[in-house]
Amino acid sequence: MDFTVVKIMLSAVVVGKIGVHLFRGLGMAQLHPKSGSIGSTVIGGLIFGVGFGILGYCPGTMVGAVGQGSLDALFGGIVGMLIGAGIFSEMYPKLERNILNKGYFGELTWPQLLKKNHWAVIIPVAIGIAALLFVIDRFAS
């Protein structure tokens, strides 16, 4: 198995999480979390997961693959995204009424949910991700 994309994404999460909060502490950035719900997260995860599972591309890597000439990414991915977006937009009113707003949690962040200082969440998560990266690199390569 190739864990390259997983390692890149996890590395980006650690660097981004620490960087954003450092800049925030220096007054150079502000957080603007988007509101969410369990329903919208589940639907979004299913749509993303099915597409990723079928083709093996996330949206970013798919665009890169199209750029290098991969026809599966062009016809399966780009065309699939357009069809999926059309279907989702047609179903949106019904989904919004029945599913998307279920379990609404607003603009809540993990530190707010846990009632902890943001560094008390960021540091253990960063250490955990670094340990996971080590394990992936050591045993899955």
C-alpha cells in the first residue's frame, strides 16, 4: 500500500494546526470555523469516500492527475464530480430539510467542546499524529 497521500495530509494537518494558532496568538490571524452538523458531515464524508474509493483520487490529486494526462481522472473524476454536484444540487432542498441540519453543532471547535486551552488540544494531537506518521513510515513502507 502507498501511504504517500496520507503522510502528506497528516503532515499538513500538524504544520497547519500549529502555524494557524501561532499566528493567531501573534494577532496575525483569526479563526473563522464553519458551522456544521452530524448530518452534513456524514453526507459529505459519504460523497467524498465513495468517489475516493472508486477512483483512488481526492479532488486535489485528481486535478493533478488530469494535468498529467490520466484519462480515468478526467472522465471518471471530473465528469463524475460534475454529475455528482448536479445530483446533489437537485437533492439539496430535501437533504437540507431531512438530513443536513441533524445534530447541528454550530461553529464549535475541539478546544471549545472540551473546554480546554487550544494548546492543550493541539500539542497532544500533534504528538499523536507524529507518532502515527512514524508508525506508518516504519511499518507500512
